Amino acid sequence: MSADTTERGRQRGRKLQEILYECSAATAKVTGRRAFLTGLAATPFLTGCGVADAFRSETTKTGGPGQAALLLPLSGQSAQLGEMLQTAVSLGGGPGIGIEIYDSGSTPEDAAAAARNAVDGGARMLVGPVFGAQARAVAAAIPRNVPVVTLSNDVSLAGDGVFVFGVTPAHSAQAVLSLASQRNLRDIALVVPPGTFGAQSVAAAQPLAASLGIRLRAPLVLESASGLRDALAAGGGLPDAVYLPAADASLRPFAAALAGLGPQLIGSAQWAALDLEADRDFRDAWFAAPDPLRFAPFKEAFAEAYGAPGGIISGLAYDGTELLRVLGQRGQQTRRGLLNKEGFSGVVGPYRFLDSGECQRGLAVLKVGAGEFSMIGATSV
């Protein structure tokens, strides 16, 4: 990546931040056109108007910068990820005064040491680390009055000073199941892989489905598509929809097994990392994702700065940096500041932290077309 490319990316990032601050008045106009948006990948840079109105309002604050830290994996096995996240946080002018970057390495011990150094250096709030085991180590290594906003999506981390900032199974389920209910899809099968993500997807979907009047069948825990049709038949025949939250190696075989059978295929925000629009087995499928009106400008600025796509994790790093900036300007880099009832807004979408350490987050629902996506719904907080 050349110095010229990096500088162009930073300039685009600064332009992005200007848009985030200056275009909030367009939000109401955009909202009425959501159902007509198509072509996420081709969305022009300037369609970002309306993003981060909460950030814009804070430009008039005069409380001065705070003291906070970003914990990024800049060395060890995850150094490439750390480089990507460092590019993301450099957009919009970089971390800025009062926000330092510390290398959290790739082990829990590395992250704990980085957190202690940050707190010893005066940090009152931390964004990062990325990984769950590191977040646990950090929480145990520093005073509980220093909030830790981890980029992980593991909801089991929430509490005891840790706030989970990642896009969780609950966020995806809220978006796609709400739309399913609105469209009268009342009988839904849930297919998940073995393991933590699958269990968390089930735990998120079951109470939500009940509240929406959806009959969510007993979850099918499968590692492969073999026997999927028989399992669905045994559960009462073909459902109205099949929810496949995991985007692992089993996803495409599952979609192929269901192609042409009739159930609506729906997925989580994990699908956003995949190129699905060229695969006919996913035609007309729905999945949760960041609102393209918010995310496309960031995506373009990041790709120009880094030379490759970044994805949701990069957007979270950017939003975490902006969160620190906003709370620093307010003089509220504290637990109380995080729990602002009005919430916050970023390139990944609107969000609000809860006292439990969990995060409510609004997402869009995109429909897969032939070479494009269209936005067919969205949730807020």
C-alpha cells in the first residue's frame, strides 16, 4: 500500500467524517426510500448523508478531549487483522488527542498487559480487544470502573465492566425475524452448527420468535446438509422460512439443498462477508447487514486506504473510535456515559448500550438479487 494511496484514503475518511457530521438533516428523507435501495456494492460515496447525527451534534461540545485507549492486535498471529483495524481507525482524522493505540497482541496475557499500560497511562475507557479470551483477561486485569468495550460478538462476555460491541446473534435475529413476522412467515425452522455460535443463535431467536407470534421449530443442530430435508419433513413438513445464521462451510450446501423447495431463506449478518449475489441458490434470500446508506461510504473510504475490503469488524473499529471521541468531548468516558439512553449512531448502524453490558443495535435486511442487493427492511434502537 503506497503512501499516496494511504493519504487518499485518509482524505476520503476525513470527507466521510464531514458527511457524518453535516448530513443528519437528510435522514428523514432517506428513511422513506429504504425499500427502493438497490446495489449495495455500487452505492455512491455521497449516499452516506444521514449517518451519525449523534456524532454531528457533539461537534459543538466544549468539554475537551478525554483519555482513552484502543486495544488492537498489532503483533503476533493476528497482526494482519490489527493492521486492517488500524487503517479503519485512522479514517476521519485518526484517533485524535486523548486516544492512544496499544498493541493487544494475540494472547490473553498480551492484552492484559496492554490494558494495564493503558490504564497506567491515564486511560479511563478502553475499546477492544477483539477476541473473547482477551476481553476476559483485560477485565480481570484493570479496575472495574474502567469500561471495556470489546469488539467481540460473544454476549457471554457482557457484565462486570465489559460491554459487547460486536454484531451479535440477537441483533441479526431481531432484524430478520421482525421482517418475517411482518410478511406473515409464521412457521420457521432454525438450522445451526454445533458450538457456541449456534447455541447463542438459538438462545437469541427463541424468545424473540415467541414475542413476534412466530412458531420457531425445535432447532436442528447439523454439521452438513445431509438429511436436512428429512429433518424438516419430520418437524412438520416444509416451513415458511429457514433461518441459517452461520456463514461457515455448511451454508452453501444448505442453500443448495433447499433451493427450489419454497421456504424463504434467511440469514444473519455473518452473510455480509460473502459474495452471494452470483450464486443462484441464494436468489431472493434475506440477510441482516449494516444499512448501506450508512456503511457504503465507510466501505469505499476503507477500501481505498487499505487496498482491500474490510467488512463489519472494520466498521466497528471505526465506530468505537468515534464513540471514544464523542464521550471524550462530553467528558463522559465512563459507564454512565456509555449508558446514555439516546444511544449513538455509526457506520454499522444505530446502537445503545444496556446496563447488562449488552448492546442493542439496528440493522438492515437485504435481499439477494442478480448481481445486486436491495434493502427491504431495517430495525432501530
